[in-house]
Amino acid sequence: MRQIALLFLLLPFLLLAQPHEENIKKIFDETLTNSPVHENLRVLCKEIGSRLSGSPEAAAAVEYTRQLMESYEFDTVYLQPVIVPHWVRGDREIVRVLNSEKLGNFELTCTALGNSIGTGAEGVVAEVVEVSSIEEVDELGSKLNGKIVFYNGPMDPTLINNFAAYGGAVLQRAFGASEAAKFGAKAVIVRSITNRQDDIPHTGSLRYKLEMPEIPAMAISTNDADQLSSILKDQKKLKIYMESSAQMLPDVLSYNVIGEIRGSDIPEEIIAIGGHLDSWDVGEGAHDDGGGCMQSIDVLRTFKSLGMKPKRTIRAVMWMNEENGLKGGKEYARVARENGEKHIAAIESDAGSFRPFGFSSKGNEAQRTKLQSWKDYFTPFGVWSFDQEGGGADISPLEDHGTLLISLRPDNQKYFIYHHTLADVFEAVDKRELELCSASMAALVYLLSEEGLE
């Protein structure tokens, strides 16, 4: 009888102590049946569009996400000022072969690389020299003086992890201009960084070295890169005309947009979750990174909808200027340090809104072991990979805070079809896959809030 009486006394507490499995199931059910994340992404992409930092569209995106989070009645919604670069593409982009013995005079599909200077109205005319890497530029040295350098190093198709393949090829886009300028090159052309053969050029940022001359840089499609390479095999004195009206304008004021639900038990411990609100000025920035932003807002919305009060404070952060400066991520970390904030974890979604298969992480062994211990909660939902190492660009400045950096890992086989192109539009995002990304992140935030990392 005493045992029965004790059971009745404990019953209310046992009912309150719901297992994690039940709450995670609720999170997935809520997101897959009631989430507005897909419609929110449509508004961002279709009614605002591309959102390069410093543009009117970026300012509109700041206001849209602020109002969206306020409409969900998060505890706090605010703007964090950040000074960002203001690069503009201009209206003239030409890469034209001038003297092909077989094909004559014809144009290649092209796009200026972000942060590149323009050519001026007179353009650039020079012979073309093809290279496959920055190392080959260093080997050729002074032979590149007065030439246009054509970087034609492809992504490695044997690497299953497309981000690893991207990392191997992107150096020529990011640093190729300055390396070529070191030896007197007049301009550079870069093979688009994608594993797909098509006619769509991919933009992306370059970084000029302070001590080197700044020269124009443009990308051409993979099909055109192969054609140009083929022509150069038979004709060494091939000439190209390049014209671009791109320019860097003075820096402008913009904002990170932050929404917060304050923790009930340990509010001083913060879990940040977000994506970058800016996008390139081509396409609509749907996979890169409108989806990540809308997923992150939806995580907090899901907590509110289910009446779940997180033990720790959770923040949705829309970082500004990841694409050509990372100023938003750096400023967020600076303010966090200045305010003495304790971020136990930061989660970034910036790898596309495809079907999620896991999370990568960067932190100390104890933190990563704790994260990996939660794997079994996710396997019923097809999310199984927790062992990969890696964080994310916008959260990387938080690394020296002792924060566990986490990145959502979707299936990345198609990501570089859309990355930095006109093809990155709302229609390229599958509604259910977007919802699965949102639910997976919400489930992980729930576990981090409930258990912490210590």
C-alpha cells in the first residue's frame, strides 16, 4: 500500500518528465504539418529577391525578418548594427574571344567575381595563358606579364564530399587575381567552381592582397571553359577582350537581425542558430542562404507553437555579409565578447536546404562526444551522421569563446549546381526537405537546451 501511495504522489512529476523521444517527435510532427517555413522563404526570394550586402534588397530583408520574428512574439527582437562593404556589379559584363582560327569572334558566358574591380570602359585585351592552379602561376612567373590568366582547375570529381572538392578548387577564384597580378597579368578568367557541365557562370568573392595590384576577375561557365581550353591547345596566341563595370563603393550601415527566447532555468547560457541573410546579386539566394535563415527562425517558432520553454536562451541570428566580407559574423562575436556572453553552442545552416543527414561540429572532445551521444534520437528521422568535423563561416569567430560550433549537413551532391548562380531560386528548394532541415535543427536545439554540454 505504501508503494502505491508513493506512486500516486510521484505520478504528476512522472507525467511532466516526458522523455526526449516524445518531445523530438512532437517537434518533427509540428514542423512537417504546420510550419510556414516554405512560404516564408517564398516571400524572401520572390518579393525581395537577391540580397547583396549594402543593397536596397538587403535592407528590405533586414526589415522583413525583423517583422517576421516580431509576429511570432519572440521575447526579444532587435537589430545589431554592422558596417558592410558595398560592391556593385554594374551593367557591362563581356568576355569575347577575338581571333579564333576555327570559330572567329564570339562571346563566352561570364559574370564578374565579387569584390573585383571593373575594367573601365576601354576594357582589357590580351593573349590568354591557361593554368590549372595557383602553383602553376608561380612556375610561369614573368611569362604572364601583360597576359590574361585563365584558371581552369576543376573540382575533383572523385571526392564524394563536394565541399572538400570545392575547397580544393576555390583557391584559384579567391586568390588567383592577386597571384597573377604579382607577375604583371592584366586580368584573370576563372572556371566556374561547380561539378556540373552547363552554361551557367558562378560568381563568388575574391580577396585582393594589399601589396598587390588589383586586376579585374571574371568567371565563365564550365562548358565555355572546356571550349576555351580546347581552342588554346591548337592556338597559343589566342586573344580575349574583357569588359566589366563592377566597382566597390564606400562601406554602408547594415544589420544582423536577432530574435531571442530567454531561457527559463539557465538564461545566461546561449544557443545561437542562424544563416546569412545576404546573398549574391544573381538568383534569389534560396539555397544560399535564404533557407538557412528561414529554418532558424522556424526553430524558435516551433518552440513557441508547442509551448516549449527552453531551459537555456536560444537565438535566431540572421548574419549580414557572409558572402563578401563576413562582417556580420565578426561583429556578432565581438559584441558577445564585449558583453561577456556565454555561447555554449552555435549552429549554422549554410549548405543548402536539401535532405539533412546529420551535423558536423568543431569543439573540444567532451563537447563533441556529448553531441554524438544524441545520434540515436535522430536516426528514426533519417538523420544519422554526427562524426564529421567542421563548423561554419559566420559562427567561426565564436570559436575562441569556447563555443561548440555545429553545422547542419544536408545531402550536398546538388548544392554546387545552384551555388552563386542565377539558378539559385525558390523553385529549386523542395518544401519537405526544407521542413526536415528545420525540424532537425529544432530537435538539436531542444537537446542542447535541456542537457547543455557539461
